[in-house]
Amino acid sequence: MEQNPQSVQEQYFVDVNTRLKDIEEKQRLLKDRLLLVGKSLIEDRDSMFSELQEIKKMNLKISADSLKMQDFLKRVADQLAETARKEEVLMIQRQVDLFMTSHGKK
């Protein structure tokens, strides 16, 4: 049951060819997977970059709005400091009433 040397060589080359095809198929699959992963990473990077740009725009807008609001509140506080309070007006009104009453003009 001894095989002839040519048959052994043929079987060896068939095995080598089969292994080579298997390795080539695995390599092709790995290449496809790598391309998909790379594509996915690029899409994620682009998406994150867009989101980051949007966040930066919103941050700048919020900062500008905050500065406007601070300026507005400062102006309101300055105006309030210059206006008379209700108690002050009532006190002056009483003094005027007293003055008018004491001079008999009421």
C-alpha cells in the first residue's frame, strides 16, 4: 500500500494549495473587516468633529448672551440706584402735606 512518489507530491501540492487558498480567504476577510472598521472610524470622527463644532458655536453664543445679560443687569442696577424708592416718595409726600398744612394751603 505504498503510494508512488508522484502521488505523494501531488497530495502535498493539493494540501499546500488548499492551505494557501484558506490563508488568502482569511487575508481577504481581514482586509474587508479592516476597511469597514476604518470607514466606521472615519465616519465617527467626522460626526464627532461636527458635533464639537456645533458645541463650540453654542458655547460662543451662550458666552455672548451672558455678557449681554450682565451688561443689561448692570444698567438696570444703575438705573434702580438712581430712582427714588416708594418709601422715600411717601416720606416726601408727607413732608409736602405737612408744609402745605402748616401754611394753610390745604
